[in-house]
Amino acid sequence: MKNLGILLLGSLILAGCASPGPGKADCDSQVSTAWQALDMAKAEGMAGGVSYSQAVVFLTAAKADKSMSSYGGCTDSAKKARFYISESRAGR
């Protein structure tokens, strides 16, 4: 009986860790959109600018946040990356 209780408790803990959590869909969407915009900026020849480099830094941070299930931080970093991508495309 004791082993059954431990097994159930362990199952509940693992199930909680596997849940996507709030904000995951928004994080995924923001990161995907930012990567597409970054690819377009690169295709347009904007890959050499400081703003482009900043965007890459923020997208890397978003990916790290996502892997640690910090979806709020992921979304914020992706939004900052999109800002720098638009700056890069504007030539700033």
C-alpha cells in the first residue's frame, strides 16, 4: 500500500512537469514569427547590422527561456527580437 502511494505521488509530480503551462502557445507563436522575420531580414541583406545581432541575442534568450518553461520571459524576449528586426529592416 505504501508503494502504491509513492507511485501515485510520483505520477502526479511527473504529470505536473509535463504540462505545457500558461503562455506556451504565445511563446511558440512569438518565437516562430520572429524567426521568420529574421530570415526575411537576412534574405534582404540586413544580416550585418547591430540591430540584427541584437535580434539574434534576444531570440537566443527566448529559446533559453522556453527550454526552462519561463514562457513570460520567452514572449518578452521574442517581442524585443521582433523590435530589433524591424529596426534592422529600417536600416537602424
